[in-house]
Amino acid sequence: MGRVLGRAPVRLAVTLLVTGLVGLMSPAVARAEGEATISSLRSSQGVVTGTLTVRSAGTSAAVVDTARLSARVGNAPVEVKTKPIAQGRRAVMLVVDTSGSMGEAGMETAREAVATFLRETPTDVLVGLVSFASTAGVDVPPTKDRARVQKAVNGLRSRGETTLYDGISVAVTALGENGDRSIVLLSDGGDTRSTKSTRASATAALKSAGVRAEVIAFKTAESDNTVLRGFAAAGGGSVAAAGDRAAVRSAFTAAAKALDSQVSFSLTVPGDVRSKQQVLVSGFASGRPFSAVAEVDFGAAPVPSTTPQPTPTESAVGPPEGAAVQGFSGPGGLTAQLLIAMALTGLGALGLVLAFMASSLKSGRSRRIETIERYVSPDTAVITDKSAPVTPSAISSGLINIGDKVMEGRESTSKTMMLIDRADLSLRPGEWWVLRLVAIVAGVAIAMLLFRGGLVMTLVAVVLGAAVGYVLPAFVLRFLAKRRSKKFESQLPDILTLVASSLTSGFSLLQALDAVAKDAAEPAAKEFARALAETRIGSDVSDALDKMSVRMDSANMRWTTMAIRIQREVGGNLAETLRTTAKTLREREELHRHVRALSAEGRLSGYILIGLPIGIFLFTMQTNRAYLELLWTRPMGWMLMGAGVISMTIGTFWMRKVVDVQV
């Protein structure tokens, strides 16, 4: 019953954690941020000026009916005046992702789409180019020379990391501070190496400068549309998801048509208007109603709103302003890194909760044993007071108790404890469980640092890090146990010689073993002392030595125990038998070392051949990531990775069998 109670909360917590992760990682649906936006707002001496942009629902530009425009400042209606947008300065910065995740096919798509955009863009609009990969910079400042921009785009190549945030900040700065300014961003959304800007600072730059952002989300293996939706929301633009060339060209054409629909307007504001007020402009474009809203601080710098209002015909209510700015459009809007951080934090919180509940999860048998212990030894420290202060030691004890309950009854627990005993580690089953849990968390964290990237690489890092964290403690434990066992085997011939000498001098077998426990080196001294302790509480000396041979996994000790048992049953000279056994063991050990010396070159070659590809892979990940990105961004790369892993596994077992010569 106690076992069931101990496992049920853990299983429930794991189920809830997995369910929450699946819900959080569900991809969000890309959506447009609105049909009309207000940008380039200025407030001076009671007059508010700005630019109204209406996106078309068809293939042609939307035509704003300026005679039917209306506006409100706060709750008061105001007069709207318009003028041709071409009379002012308009600049557009093309921001193109040239990282390795885009690939050559993505670059070819970008060239064709930009050519279409340049043909459709009004002639008075200045067009510039910013590209970003491992670094971000201005390739072409805003200019009317379309051929120069196209030539620069044709020269772009896909390579390196992604500095999306730096690219946005560079584009905003290059657009200047005057006129209507906008950016058209083509990217898969994953930032891996920005050093000068963060997501928050790039978003703030868009908002404070009043730059409109039209985003084309290009779908690749590392797409992260959450970031792109956040930039579109901050710039009062839209997100167009594009998975092929036709979709990308259509998105660029729509961005160009939006420039044809722009109208410059001015509002005369009553003199008593103060503080922050909402400016609402509504009307009809190509027969369809629209409305757009902005926020102006009268007496301070204007702050353009980033969330367009729904049209009067729409019944759905959009998300609150500011939610989209931060990129949080629902559980699926969170980035992969944030999801993992939340999962790890939740796991830690779960451990603390279970630690606090550990006392209530104790079985009736455990409580009865504690009662007896308190009766027999009143000084025994048993924590039963629920009002006792929570200390780090109490939390760790609670986690270890939970680990004991999880490990209880498992088939692997007895094997694990035998290895822990053989390695001479003072660990309880619960402590071993906590150690493996910590190793898994650490493995995931390290893997995410090494394999940083989009959602796919993050999931790969989580799986790989969890697998390594789960396997590595067991591997280290087996290594420590085997090393101690081998050291015991190498000491055994000298120990048998010492026992034989003691028997010849007239000591009994127990006295001879006691001399070994006092004079021999570790680990033999500790193991023989433990065997002697078992004989003092009633165990037969042969049985105690046999248990020691099983505990140390020593075939030589089994033979020695068998010789002692036979001699005690049939009689004979035990000292001579032990000398003969010691001589045989020395000859076997000499032959074993000779074989290892002869096979050393083969073993070293095996270690190098196994470790060299892994080391080069990790080194190249940090120095030339773009060179390796083809392995997980292309189907052929996945096939090559799978073939490489299978070949490495087969080769590892093959070389191990070749150099493992049994003596």
C-alpha cells in the first residue's frame, strides 16, 4: 500500500507535466494583425499628423474613400483632412534572412520575390536592403535606384547563424526619423546569435520609432513564427505565412500594394485634450469598412499603437493590446527556449511539493517502525512535526524519501545497489534516483547550449540531453565498480600469500583473515573486514567469503572460496593450497597484462576512431555551424546522420569485440 501511495503522486505529476508541455508546444496559427494601421504619428500645437495604411483583400491596391473618413480623439469627434502621400518622404527597408537555415532555395525565392516587390512599389518610395546571418548590416541605404537593390539581393548567399534582432535594429536606424517608414521582413524567425540587440530591444525600437513592419514568415525546419508575430504586432503590420515561391511572391506583392493604398492625414485636436488619448480613424476602402487606432500622448512624444481595431462588421474580439507585442498569442506562442525553461522550473517546483508531501506519503509500516525506533532510542531524530521549519536538509531528505519509494520494488534496484556496493559509494536508492534526476536536467541544459536553434533543434537537444543525462550516471557507476573490482583482483594473489604465511606460522584461518583486514591495502582490507564481521555474528567463514566474491564479482575469489570449502570438508594442507592458488592467479594476471599490452594499439585506435567524429562534430558546431546545418535542414542530411549513427554503433561494438581478448 505504501508503495502505491509513493508512486501515485509521481505518476500524476509526470502526467500533468507531459500534458502541459504538449499543450504549450502546440503550434499557434498565424494570423493577420489587422487590415488597417496608423503609423508615423506626430503631434504639434494641437494638430496630429500620420499615415493610414489599408491592406487589400485582393490582388489590387485598396482605394481609400477620403470623403467618408471619420476620426475621434478620445470620445470627441474631430475633422479629418487628407493629402496625397507622394508629397512626403516614404522609405521601405527590405530585411532579408541569409542564414544557413534559409538554404539556397530560400535565397532564390527571395530574389524572385524582391524583383516582384520592386516592380510593384510606387516610384516615389525609397527602398533599402538589410541582410543578416552571423552578422547584420546595411547592404543598400534607402534609394530610388531599384537596379542597385536588385543587384545586392542577387548577390546574397545562405550561410552562418541568424542575427534577426540585430537586423531589425539596424533597419530601424537606417530608415532615419522622417516620413513614413516601414520594413518588409523575410525570415524563418529563429535568432541564434544576436549580440547587439535582444528581442525586447528590437521590439521597443519598432514601437518607439513608429516603423511599420510587414512580415513574411518563410517556413523552414527552424521556423519560429512566434517571434515574427511579435515584430508584426509591434510595427502595426501583418504576418504572411509562406511555404513556397508563389506564396512568398504573393506576400511581397501585397506589401507593395499596401504602399499604394496609403493616405496622409491630419487631425485638428481641441485645446483641452491632455495626457494619453486614443485616436480612431475609420472609413471605407474599396467598399469595405475599416478602422485603425493609435495612442498619442499630448504634451509628450507620441506612442503609436500596434494593435489595429477590428472592422465594424467583425464580431470577434481580438487579443488585448500589448499581448501581441510581446509575442504571447496563447500557449503555443511561447518560444521553445521559454517552454523548456518553464518545464524545468515546473519540475523543480514539483520536486519541492513532493518533498513537502513526503511525510504524508509514508506507509503504515514505516510509521510503525519509526514509533518503535523512538521507543527503543528516544534520541533518534525522526521528523514528524508538520509545523517544523522547512530547511534545505529537510527538503533534500524529502526528495530522497520519494526516491526510495520510486526505487522500491523495481527489478533494477537490486542490480543498481550491488554496483553501488561494489564501487563503495555511500548512496541510498533514493539518493541515486535524485542524482539521476539532476543529471537529466543538467544534460538537457548543456545540450540546449550546444544545439541552440529553432524548435526542431531544441526538441533534439532535449531528447539527446535527457538520454545522455539518464545513461551517463549508470555508465560512471559501472566504471567505478569495475575499476574497484579489478583492483581487488590484482591484490588477491598477495593476499592469499599473506594468508598462507599466517597459517604456516600457526594462526587460524580467522586470525589470518584478520591480519589481512589490518595490513592489506584498500579495497581488500575493507572487504575482508566486512567478511570477518559477518562471521562474528554467526555466518560461516566460507559463506562470508562466497558473499564477498559475489559482491566484488571476482571469479578468482570464487575459486579460492571453493578451495577453502573443499579443504575444510576433506582435509589437507590449506596453506599449500592457497600458495598454489596464488601462483596460478599470478600467472593468469601476467598473461592478462601481456595480452592487454599487445592489444593496446588496437584499443587506442578504437578510442580515437570513436571519439574523433564526435569531437569534430561538437567543435564544428561552435566554429562553423552553417557547414553542419545541412545535416538537419535537408532530407538527405537526415539520412546521412542516421547512416552515420548506425555505422558508428556497429563499428564501436565491432572494435570492442576485436580488442577484447579473454584470458
